[in-house]
Amino acid sequence: MTGAPPFTNSPIVARYVDRTPGSAALHARAERVLPAGVTHDSRLMQPHQLAVTHAKGARKWDVDGNEYVDYVGGHGALMLGHAHPDVMAAVAEQLARGTHYGANHELEVIWAELVVEMVPSAEMVRFTSSGTEATLMALRLARAATGRPLILRFKGHFHGWHDHMAFGFQDHFDGTASTGVLPELASNVVLVDPDEPDELLAALETHGHRLAAAILEPTGASYGQVPMPASTVTLLREETAKRGIVLIFDEVVTGFRVARGGAQEALGIRPDLTTLAKILAGGLPGGAVAGRRDLLELLDPKAARGRGVEKVNHQGTYNANPVSAAAGIATLELLRDGSAIAKAHDYAATLRRRLNEVVKAAGVNWLVYGQHTGWHVFVNPEGLDLTAAAAAPETLGYRRIKAAKGHPAIEQLRLAMRRHGVDIAPWPGGPASAAHDESDLERTVQAFASSLEDLKAERVVDAHA
Ligand SMILES: Cc1ncc(COP(=O)(O)O)c(C=O)c1O
């Protein structure tokens, strides 16, 4: 996610530039009309990002005809891989019927029924157009329900880009507003260290009576890159219940991925509200807030009137648009029995094991870790002994993991992996999908081994064996 200049005189960069002239040309054109030539901060990359023409299953192709095993996975939206035939058929069928009715339709009801069936805490659903909108609405519902102003959240956890959530994720860990955000708004957010349960308890003690909600990524920051101990989530559930604080699980990434019912099913913990997006809409735009009926009913004028409270406002041209609903339904129906999810989990477990074997054989002091479909590479800038972290990655802590993100080895690894036919997510690592198979595994392992040799040759990493 850096905009840092690439290494000069680097064969890894030079080979990437040689292989991707079409991507470079499109990037130059894009820079004239798109700030930084991108449309999402995490797509920013030096010397230039890939320009992709098409994708199928676990693979995608760039404008220069290079093929990649893909671990970006539509930023985590594509649990079934690219262009799954059933999802495409559902979309095509809906396209022929129209893209927007400006009215109610059956697909939104079926879609909501599937969410209620699969997500343990979901009693009702309100669709939005994105995960960002879902967390925005969840916070509004919590404030309306409690009449309290403050929100508690964890440093490093990502909840979209709206003003309440724009700081404390990758910068401004002191809780000050990032540029463009009102300081008054930031002063209503209580940021706590995810590694310090005592700090959490102290914040609840100090601010509890003014806290409307606590929101978190239940497996830890950025899809478990900074793993969160289940004991902290349990503690938070108990304490928020005691204090009348609305607990929001942000399952935009973990929903329908960690288990069919998301992280809440895996942890056996029920939040009050859940935010969903990504897999929910099968790779098309879409999001939702789901949860307790009494909270969702604040959006219902009759129910609100009955309780003598003001209704919560919510509009949105593209909420539950029929094409996203069709893709979402097709996707959830394929994930419903859990077998595709289990397949992706098995793939990721094997991949993590094999990549750690490669790391060891290369004599590089890194760690590949993760749970469920996740694989994350810790590039260990401080040269720590990683024996304890291999057994319990949460012992690395959020500061160390976040600090490692700026290490130059990461960008070099991404470029080298691309040369060897694999596109990984920026953290570095990726989510696996149910579309990844044996041939993707072998290609990834081989590409990782070759990339480590490239990095060693440039002295970006040292061998310690
Ligand atoms: C946990 C989490 N919450 C919220 C969001 C925001 O979702 P969207 O990009 O759909 O606005 C994301 C996106 O990556 C996310 O990972």
C-alpha cells in the first residue's frame, strides 16, 4: 500500500517493467485523469499497478497477456473465485430483466432470508451499497438506540473510509482526526489498543455510560493479520452486554468466509449488529446491516412511532439493487452447505504449511501465518526469533505487525511474485478461495521459492541458515 519509489537499479523492478508495458502505458494515461492513477488507496503501487483484462476461477490476465494466480480475490469479495458460472448465469438472467426498478422486488427478500438463515445473530437485514455504508448505518443505529455519543474501536481495525473510521487504521493512532475529518467527530471515537485487555477495561469503565457502540473485526485487524485472541472478544461481549453498549461485529470480510455464519458462528459469540459486504453480494457492489430486530426496527416508521422514538433515516439509490441481489443469492446458495468454505480453508492451511517450508529451505527468517482462508507473510524487520510466534502469531502484537508493513521487502516480493505468475495482496499474502486448486498451489509455492531467491540476490533479505 505504499507510494514509495521503487528500488533503483533493481533487477526485480526492471523485469516487472519489461513484462508489463501495457500496464505502464495505461497507468500513465490514468494518472492524467485519476489521482495517483488509481481508484482505491490499496491499489497504489510503484512503479505501476497491473491493468487486468479478464479473470476466471483463481486466475486473471493482464493487458500484456500475462497470467496470474490471484490472491487479491476482488479485495476479498470472491470466495468462489472469478466469474463462477452459476453467479454469472444469475447476473445475466437478471440483467435481461432490468438493473433497477426503483421499487421492491422478490430478490431482496430472498437475499435477506438467506442472511437470516446463515448468520446466527441476524433477525432482520437492511441492505446498503458497500461495507463502508454498512458500518456507517450500524453506528447510527447504535447511537439512536442508546442516545449516547461515543464509539469504541480498536487501533488497526478497518471499518471502511467514512469520517468516523478514517483514522486509527493505518495512521493517527493517537485518535486525532486525519485530514479532512472534523476534530469534533474524532473526539467522539475512543481508540483502544487491541493487545491490551486492561486498556479496554479501563476505557469501558471511564466511558461506558457514554458509549453507544463498540465495533471490531472479530478475528482481528485486516482479516486477522493482527490476530485477536478470542478471550478479548468474549470479554468485550460480556462487558458491552453489562453496560448496554451495542456490540457490532464488522464481518465485511469474515462473513460467509470464516464459517457460513461468519466469525460469530466460529467464535460462538452473538453480536447485537453485524455489518456485511463483499461475499454477501457475490463480487458486485452491496452491503448490509443485520442483527437484533429491535435495533433494525428503528428504520421502520411504524415501529419507531410505536416506541415513541424518532425513526432513523436511510436512503440509497443502489441499496439491494436486483443485479447485486442475484449475484449475492447465487453465491450464498453455493456457500450454504459449508463445503466450498471448508475446501478454501483446507487449501489455505496447506499453502501456509508449504510456504513456511519454502521460507525455511531458503534460510529466510519470515513467518507465514493465518487462519481460515488467510495467509499472511510477516517479513520480520527486527530479525526476531519467530519460534513463539509460529505457535501463537498474536504474540507478535499489532504494533510490530503494522510496523512491518512499510518494509521494502514487501513491494519487492509482490513484484517478484508477479514475474513468477502470482498476484498477491499488498499486506503481503491473501485470501484463498474455493476456486484455488492443486495447480494453483504448486505454482504459488514455486513462485514464492523463486521470488525469495530473487530477493536474496538483491540483498533485500538475508539468509540466516
Ligand atoms: C472489515 C471491513 N469493514 C469495512 C470495509 C469497507 O467495505 P467497502 O470497501 O465495501 O466499503 C472493509 C473493506 O475492505 C473491510 O475489510
